[in-house]
Amino acid sequence: MSKESSVKSSEFSLASVPAFWPVAMAAALAEEGAELYARNIKFIEEEIKIHDELRPRLATSNQVRLDLRTMVLRDYGKPGGIPTLVDAPHAGHTSMIADYHNGQSLVETLLANGINHVALTDWKSATEDMKDLEIDNYLAELIVAIDDLGGRVNLIGLCQGGWVSAMIAARFPGKVNSLVLAGAPIDTDAGNGPIKRMVHESPISFYEELVELGGGLMKGKFMLQGWKNMHPEQHYIQDHIDLYDHINDPTYLAKEETFESWYENPIDLPGRWYLQVIKQLFKENRLAKGEFVALGRKLNLRDITCPAYLLAGASDDITTPEQVLDAAKYLGTPRDRIVQKTVPGGHIGLFMGARTLKEHWPSIAQWITDQ
């Protein structure tokens, strides 16, 4: 008889004698306690990894085309035809949202569906010497990027990158062959989402104080806290419960680590830029009203005449569908050359949701190549 069999036999013999039941029960509890201890330690280690150690990383092979003060312009695919420039959001999170994960990447989807040359604005986190940069500084460097790509692009603007793209198309119509605005707040007075309510209900002094706390920067950690507070139960309770429940599931952990490497690592923004955005775009809606001045000239969205594709998320509570789709009222593009599309899902899903990337972006890529 093996040693292991002998031990199990002894344990069974002890358990069969009532006087030794407490001993057997204590042994079982000790074993369970050890497993629970190990689980708890693993959970704590994973929490530390997610919140302190992971860093965002682009999924698809690329080359640095330009290294500017505000961004790195990244090149994907191969030159040929009119390039497609993806203007990623510059609103607190990194450009990883556009090149999220192998098999779940907007850049990868575009390349796989007929677009041979894609470029991406990989926005840098603002440093102290960038605190006084304005919207004009970012527009100017985007023009540098477009000119370096040949002077004319198909422009895809994601979220905040959408109103920047609309500004470029209005200020320099000849540089934009086609325009895709996805989850982009163009008419910020439209709808009744939480962002609109928060901006209008909070005095500008509130945002000025946040910038002052950041030493002239709008710190990414402040914005992250604000986003989490929009859904506090999910972020402060449920996320931790879900992680604990799946702590021994490597597939779940891999997905969670990929997402959190992006979500938990926000970038800082120039304070002057941020306050311009809050006041002039979200409080006063100057872009839609034709009152915003960019690079020395008042912008009129009627000057945008290229084909336009407006993409909204049905349950988007960051940029409500109305804020995106109402852009059709202001553009100079003929109505028969404007596509308005609402798809299932929320804000982030528009850019990196597996379902949206599979079911909707291939047709958008085809639409771009047809222009």
C-alpha cells in the first residue's frame, strides 16, 4: 500500500470513530483556510497589478512617423492612395482605445477591410511645461500630421477626436476627403446625458479649482475619479466582486488586465486646453453655433462639404446619440452624402467593442474606400 493510500485510510478510520470527528473537521477547515488564504493573496496581488503596475500598449505593429510635442503619429499598413487618419480621443485616456487588442482593434479592422494605410494620433500625457497649450496648438500639430501624410486624408474622429476632426474639416476643407464622426459631441446642447447636465450644473470655478489642484494641468486621476463616480456601484463594489469571483480564471484575468491597463492609466491634459473645452464647447456650444475661433478664423460647419458618416451608440451616456447625429443639421455636406447610424451599445463599445467592430466597422471601411 502506498504512503498516500495509507494516510487516506487512516483519515477514513479516524472519521469513522465519533470521538475523532472534531479532529477530522478541524483538519478540513485548516485545508479550506489555506485555500482561502491563497485566494485572498492572489486577489490582492491582482488588484495591485491592475491599479499600479499595468501600462497601456498598442496591439498592432506600427512605425513612428512623427514625434511631435503633443502626440506621436503612428503608421500602420503600407502607403498607397489617400491615407486614413484615426484621431483618437484626447480626453483623459490613451489612444490604445483605437488599437486595443489583437482581434479587437479598430485599426486592425480597418486594415482587414480594404484600407491599406492607417495612421493614428497617439496623444501624449501633458507635462508641466504644456499646461498653457490651447486647442489651437493641437489643431496645428494635427495639420502637420495631415500634411506629412500627403495633405489629404480620410479622417475618423473618435469622441473628442471627432470635434477636433470637424474643426479641421471646417477650417481646411481641402484636406479632408471623407469624415467619420463616432461618438463625437458636435452639438453639445442636444440630448440630456449626464455629461451635459454635469457641465451645465457645475460653475466654471469648479473646473478651474481642479486645474489649480493639478498645478495647471487637468490630472487624469481627477477625471478617472469623475468617470467612476458616474457609476459608483459598478466601479467601487461590483468590479472587485467580479474579480474575486474569477480570480482563478486565466481567461477572465487576461481580458480584465487588458482593459484595466487602458482604463486605469489616464493621461493629464493642459489646463488651459481643458478649460477652453469646458467653457467654449460644452457650456457655450460655440462649434455648433458657428462661434468658435480656430487658428485665427471663426469656424462654420457649413464649410464641411465632404461625405460624412455619423456613428452613435444607442445607450451611450458619455456622448448621447443626439449630440452626434444632430451634426447633420450643421454640415454643408448634401444630405444624400451623410450617413447617420445608431448601433447597440455604449460609448467605449463604439471604438473597441467586439460586436461593433465585427458587425459595423467593416461597412464603414468600405464606405471610406468608396469615397
